[in-house]
Amino acid sequence: MVKSRDIQAKLDCVKNILNDDDIIKRYGIYVKRGRDVIHPKIQEIIYSRIAVCITTDVILKIATNVFEDFKSLVDEHAILRGVIFILPYNTTIPLAPGDYLARKILADGSGICFIDSINTILDFSGKNKNQKDFYGCSCFIGGILYTKEVLNDCPLGDKYDKVIDYANDFITGYRLVKHDHSVYKLTQTNLPDHILYHEVTLGIDGKISLSKRKIFQASHFNDLLDLQNKLINPDSSVLKVFAEYCEKLPLHGDIRYSLDLMLDSLNAFCLGDYVRAVLLSDLFMEFSLKIVYKSFPKYKDTPFPSDIFKTKDKDNKSLISKICLELGLDKGDSTISKWLKCSRSLRNNLVHNLGYDELNVYSAQKAVKYNLELVEKIVDKLPVQNSSPIRLLGLGGRTYRHLFEE
């Protein structure tokens, strides 16, 4: 996983690019428009407009409803405090008119988590007041309340995580009653880098006080990766390779499909969807090795082996064993061993044993890494010309290292 020092290096790299006058002069359209930096996500651009639409009156109304529920569960003299986050969302949750505030009491009874969905129209003011284009937007108002004693021991980042988890429960609840394929789960990494929030307090006198709007800096590393890659100079060598991909891919649908699996896996990992990242990278590995298998003339018209790999496979009947035999590759190679230990075992545990307890950011990253590197190693061993389209399947390992290790 990208470590804190790596995040700082990415920040420094992006900062240097943005401050490089030569790059700005030549590639300004990619970096700045006037004095404004072009952000990597549409949410980053419209988030400030969304925040204008969510007034303190809206926040206070939601807070009042939550406090009324929570007061009955604690000592009447307790001081209740918490935070309320404004989380942008790219699609509408079309619930019927009315207050659909969702609440849950925390397991230890010391707090309450809540989510409300807001659909509104962006407010244009100032120089934009005569603009005729209006855009609908959606967001979640979510927060967490504790008694004063508990709150002091709970970091802001932990509260943010709990609110996102509950927002996903809210989304799942909606999906169970409405078939709506535009709805998606939230992760920290598909939200903006800076999240706005209010601190809120209910005193023993029953009055609610709301702080001025504050900023929580999440520092999602994938945002930095997105921005850095958007700022890479489109020089002639890059454009030449890009043109080559555009020419080869339409003629080889199987290779294109496999590469799409690889790219979707990397995107899922960056967005925090670790189950999808592991399963898609595993599909990429299987599909790519089947393409490799069919590239050998002797196997072109034979069915695929029923097993991907067997630890005890004296007759070389599994897919990887047959490929290794053709390439003169040792089945005990370190790349295969790492793949078996970190990728295949995690995938099998997820699929067959519901082993979600083993899934985290670190295990998912290793699973993706070794699935991609296994394909890269085998493709590099193929006795084909460098210009062969099948070589494109080896791009996964290199892409991974470029994003997470270089």
C-alpha cells in the first residue's frame, strides 16, 4: 500500500508540475484555466457549489431530529456533541417527499449515527446570477453523535469512517426497495480530498449550537495518482504508443476484453472496492492465460484444462502446468509461488469459504499485484515478436508498478 512518505512524494511531484511555468505555458489546458487548477474529479469542481446549497437551516433541522431521538437514550443532564459531514453524491436518491432520516444506535449505546439524503439545485450567485443553466445535485448529510465523555476519545477520521459505512447501509437499504443501477457504494477514495463538516452540540438547556463550516482533509492517495497521470506530458512517444493501442485492440476482442478486466481491477482497488479488485484481477489472470494457451499451435483446437493450477500435478494437466511445460518455466518459480500464496488462495477463500476476514487493503493489493505479474512473466517468455498483440497482456504488471511502486 502507498505509505505516507509516498503520498508526500506524490504531492511534491504534482506541486512541482503545477508550478512549472514551462509546462503551464505549453500544456496549460491540462493544468490551469486562468488562475484555477483543473481538478481531477468533477466532484472537486462542483463540491463548493453543493456546499452553498446546504444551508445551516438544513443542517440544524436534521440535527434537531437526531438529538430528539438520542436524548431519550442518555442521562437528561448529558451534553451531547458530534459532527455532521456533507458528502457529495453523483446520482439522485429519489425517495418520496418527507423526512427519511436514517438512524442507528452504536453497538455500545454511547452514540448514534445518522444519514439523510438531499436533492437540490445548485445555487448560482454573484456574477453567475443571470446564468440560465441550472444543475441538480445530490448529497448525503451524515454524522455521528456521542456523549461528551466518549466524543473526546474518538478521532475525527474514525467518525468519518463510521459515517461512510452507515451511508453504504442507507444505500443498500434503498437498493433493496428500488432497482436503480445508477446508485453506487461510497468509499473514502471516491469522495473529494477535502470534506466539509460542522461540529454540533446540544447543551443541558436543550439549545443546539452549530460551528462554522470546517474542512476535514482526507488525503486520498488515488486522487494524487489521477492528477499526476493527467499531467504527464503527451510527448510524441506516448502518442505513438497510444495510436498503436488504438490500431491493435479493435482486431483482437479477446485481448481487449482481458485488458479491460485488468484496468477495472486497478480502478476498483484505487476506489477501495477490494472484493471487486481481487476477483477482477483473478479473471484477468485466467482469461489471459487461456489466450496464451490457445496461442500454442498444439493446443489451438483443444479444450481448456479444467484446473488453473494444482500443487501436485505430476501429469501437467492444469493450465499453468501446460503453459510452463511449453515455455520451459519451472512450476516452482518464485512468481508462481507468490501468486499461489497471495492471489489464488485469497480468491479461493473469498469465493468458497466467505473468507472476508482475510480481505483488507494489504491483502487485496498483493492479490492484484501477483495476478498481474504472473501474466506479465508468462507473456514475456512467449516466443513471439515484440510487436505481437499478445504482448499487450503483459502491461498489467508494468502499470501496477508505475502506479504504486515507482
